[in-house]
Amino acid sequence: MIDTYGFRLAVSIGAVLMGIFGLLRGFAGTSYSLVLWSTVGIAVAQPFLLNAWTKVPANWFAIEERATAVGLVTLSNLVGTALGLVLTQFSQRPFPFQQFSSSMAGLQLSRQYCSSSLPERPRPPRPVPRKRSPRADAGWAQTCAHRKTVPALFICLVYWAGDFNGVTTWVENIIRPRGFTPTDAGTLGALMLVGGILGAVIIPPFSDKQRRRQPYILLGLVLAIPGLVGLAFAMSSWLLFVSAFAMGFFLVSTSPIGMQYAAEVTHPTPEGTSNGLIQLFGQASVVFVYIMEALKTSNGSFTPALLLAIGLLVVSALIVTQMKDPQATLH
């Protein structure tokens, strides 16, 4: 839909769905069924929004600016996550949760108004010719078959996202056996998020300036490994917090660059298709969260799971060394 009918329609549909089901979820009260189906509706809305991450920069920005633009989108997503974590604390005080959820739904509807006011295809400095994809299955096949590095990139993405999601999900259980408190876990999670926000806006401009993607993806993975090692074994608070920040900074920085790399290496496959596959594999990484719990030892230690996570980052780095930057055919 994004590639055939444009991002404005798709994003508008996603924002409206999220607003409607957000309202329903806020007023669900004690009805578990309504809460469940409202949550499903919000999840259905998600791809309409996330899959446009590289489509908008491709239409609005020159090639040497697009990784930075995707980084800013990533920044917005992380800031939204942070606001959600902070604002939901009001639900534990004398503040109606229904009112909060309704307010968030109102923001979604206002975002729909903003998205509907955007021109579909402005005149970028150097427009890029691209093919439309009237059939989703044909677009997916074209993306997967276009370059042999694309499936490898998707596999690596499962590893990266799995490591990040797994650590953020089990952060308190990971550090508790070493004597750290829930407050330490909250600080650690915040530092990972702040590191990710900074990494998403600081690293991609360097990639754009040099028109290189692969070296910066590799750099982010390699430098994220010591941070994950620190999270697994650090016994002091300062080392634990530095490790959390470093992992968030370098691992998240690979996300916008990887998205832009996929868009470039699969050209002329439309960006909505390539980004859709990236988001699909990113969502599949949630399996690793359950794998980490399954690997937990009898005394509650997550060390085996963290060693696996470290190994996956090492494997990802080795795979990325075999990738090549796309030829400079885009403008």
C-alpha cells in the first residue's frame, strides 16, 4: 500500500486505527476481551507507520542525507517510547488511566492530520526513479532475490533486535543476582535508551557524509560487544551503567544505517517493501526474549543467555564483513 498508493494514505490509516483502538483500550475498563482486541487493533496499525521509515526520506531527501533522516525517525520512536514509560507512571497515582489513554489516542489522531497535510512527492534535490510494486508478493520476492547480502542482513537484524529487546525485557532479572536493586535496573534501562537516542542521531551523519554504510554497521556491532559483556559480568555500578550506555549507543546506531543500506542495496525495489521486511524480521526477534528465559539457570542467572547474545553479535559482525556497499547508482 505504501509503495502503490503512497505513504500519506498508509500513515493516515495507521494513525486513525491507532487513535480509534487507543480510545477503545482506554475505556475498556475491566473487559479483558475489549482490552485484548483493542491491543490487536493497535498492533495492526503499527506497520502502516513503521514501514514508511525509509519511504519518506527517499522522497524528501538527497541520498547523502537519508541515513540521517532515518536516524531522526529512529530518534522520534525512542523518544516516544521514553515518554510512554514516563507518562504511564501517572496511572499509579490519582489520575484516571482512561483519560491518559484517551489523550494518547488524541495525539494519534492529530498525527493523522499532520501526515495528511504532507505532499506525497515533493521535488527533492536529485529525484530517484523507482518502480512501483502493484503486487506485494512480487515486491517481496524481488527484494529477497535482488542481492545475496539482503537475507544475511535480515538474519543479522533478528540478532541485533533480539539482543536489545531481550536485555531491556529482562534487565532487572539480569542484574539482580549480582546484588543490584530495581532502582539500578531503572537507571540502566534509561541509560540504554538515552544511549540509543544519541547513537541514532550522531552516527548516521558520518555514514551519509562518506556515502558508506557497511563500515558503520560493522563499527556499531563491534563496539556494542564490550557493552554487552559489561552488562553480563560487571560487578560495580559505574561499569554496569557505562556498559548499558555503550550498548545502547552503538547497537541502536546500526538500525537507521541498516535500514538505509537495505533500501539502497535492493534498489529499485520500493522502500516500503524493503523496510517492511526489515520491520517483519525485527518483530520476529521477540522469540529471543523467550529463549533467554528458557536458558535461565536454576538460581535465576541469565549468564548463559547473555553469552549467547554476545555470540550472536560476534556472528553478526562476521557476516557484515562479507557485505559490500551498493554501487553509487542512487541520487
